[in-house]
Amino acid sequence: MSVLLMRLAGPLQSWGSAARFVRRTTENAPTKSGVLGLLAAAQGLRRDADLSDLAALEFGVRIDQPGTRLRDFQTAHHSDTLKAMPLSERFYLADAVFVAGVSGEAALVQRLYEALLEPVFLPYLGRRSCPPSEPITIGEPLDKDLEQALREAEWEASARVRRRRASGAVHLDLLLDSPYGTRPDLTLRDLPMSFDPRHRRYGLRGIRTLRIPVPGATGAPQPSSPPPPHEPTALLTPVTPVTPVTPRTA
């Protein structure tokens, strides 16, 4: 089995699993459906595409920087009647950082890695208004167990957070798919079966929770090479500019 690790960092993130009508909540960590949706978009899959190969991937996420919960209000108008729609509440995680991972057959994981390097559709962190602030890929796929990979991955919290928490022992929350036949610690309706907007379908997913020490450190900032320049729109095809028409003079 092969493991692909992803850095999910941005000013805002929102990972809903039970959003209803005018109240759109967020979980405290990225959901499996949200991350698989990101990977499907990077591959260029349409919303009615078969998701069975992605849904079969083992999923886990480590909370490196919990962030702060933020509530916003949104107004909208009906596109046809222009009538005002009900005021809706939207919840976000501000200044959060996560390390997510998927594990599966090596060829599929390699394709997902390559898709993230050159995504067909722009990736976002749960909602289209939440672009990533850093490259999503951490490195090439790893030949190891998913839990081991998440335990050993470098702490991705910001330098400010690492300095603030350097004075004591630091532990991180780790959320993993619960093995079949075992009793999970949590259950979410978070297993994507279809992203088709006409009939979205999600199954139940069991989650086991762990609390692990920061890998290879006591909380002090770890030296690392600076991240490569990140511009999420760099691969988009630019719009051909329209040549201005010079008005004729009498």
C-alpha cells in the first residue's frame, strides 16, 4: 500500500458533514468526503463520476494547528426571481493547519499525487471561498502504513504557534478510519457515494481517535527548507485580452 500526505493550510477552511438549509457548520478537522472531493476535482472528475475507487481509500488526518472557529452571515438572491433568500450562517476554521493522508493501491495514489501537482479544477479547503495558502503536496507517495506516516510527518504548525507551545509537551490529535468490525470512537455520515448535486449520497464512517506527541521534537521549531512559491491560479489558462477599438474621427 502507498500513502499520500497532504498539507491543508489556509486563512479559512470549512469541512461540513451535517450542513442543513441556512446553517452551514464545520467539523473541527477535514472530512473524508471533503478531501476526496478535493482529489476528485484535481483529477478533473465530474460530480456524477464513479467514486468507488476513492471511497475505498483509507483516510486519516492530524490536527497540527486547530485554528479558531469563525461565524459569518451570507445573503443571496434567487437567480430568476431576484427575491432575497433567507439569511444563512456559515462557520469556518480560521488559521488552521492539518496533515491529511490517504492510503491505497500504489498506482492510484501516484495518479492522485500527480493530479495535485497539476490540478484540472482549482483545489479548495472545503468551500470554494477557501483556497489553500501553501502547496497541498508534502512529498511523493510513501511506502508505509498510514498511521505511521501521520505519526512521523513533520509538524506543519506555523512558527508562531510552535514558539508559543515550545515551553511544554505538545500532543496532536489524530483521526483515522476505524477498522471494519471494531467499535469506533466517533461516527460521521462522511463516506461519499455520489457528489451528483441532484442526489448527493453519503454513508456512515467510523473514526478512531488518538493523541500523539509531536514527531521528533519537544515543541520547538524544527529547521526545514522554505516551501516553494505557491500560486494556486498559476496553471489556469489566461483569458485572451480583447483589442480595444479605436473610435473613428470625423
